[in-house]
Amino acid sequence: MYGEHAPAKRRPLLILALAGILATIPAYLLFGTSPRLTLAFQMNGFEVPDPAHSTWAYVGRHYPSLFLDTVKTDMVYMYHHLAVGLALIAGITSLFTLPTKRDTLILLMRGAALGCLVIFALDPDYSGFRYELTIVPSAAVGLCILAERVAYRYTRRRTATTPEVAPASVDH
């Protein structure tokens, strides 16, 4: 599947992923909390949970409904803010489906979008689409890829169908 140059092609992706992971470590060390307690806090209506509601078993039983409720409320938000929803869906879809050069920006934005989804899965907290704003730069790059593709096809089609006009002859 990969040619001889596979390590060279994967190196920028690995460096960006490692840099992203390393950049988050200080925040977790300085301000980190237990994921179990954070999820239990959300599941308990944003009240400090009692010991019975702060176990991994409790979190495991209630996590699917928390996750699905958050996805549902995000979909409702996108339905009521249709331009936001369409731009986000078109941008992310274009970012991952349209073929592009594998430059650093594209790799970074794809990684950022995947990272946003991972963070969302780890801590599904409805925020009125504030936390989801972290995926907007990735969607913007995807929209740029889409616009570039549309412009290229439009200009290519236009030059193929537009007849050439001969220069006017000058009679003296």
C-alpha cells in the first residue's frame, strides 16, 4: 500500500499528532480533573455527585444517554441555525472526501477535526455549540477546498466552451 517513501510521507502527520498531544499535557497536569467525576457531575444535573453517583459503573450506565442527548441537541441547534449546520457539514465533508495535496495545513485540519470528535466523545457536554467551535477552522479549510474545486471546474468548463475570438483586423 505504501511505497518506499512511506515514512517520509507519514512523518509530518506523526510530528503534528505528537505536538498536539504534548501541547495538551500541561493543561491536564495543571487543571486536570477526573474524567469519572466530570462525567458524573454532568449526569447528576451539574451538581456535585454523591459517592453512589460517581462510580465508573454509574457513569458507564448513563454515558450512552448523555452522549445521544448531546448529539440530539447539537442536531436541533444545527436545524435552527441552518447556515451554520450546512457550512459545518459541507466543510468537514469536503475536508475528508475531496482529494487534495497532502500539505501540512490539510493534515493539521483533518487531525484537529478528528481531535474535536475524540474530545466530544470523551466529554459530551451540550454547550449551545460553543465547544463545537473548535471544529470551525477545519470546516473553513474544507469550504476553501470545495470553493477551489468549484472554481476550477467552472473555469475549465468555461474555457472549453467559450469560442476564441479572433482579433479585429485593422483596415487602412
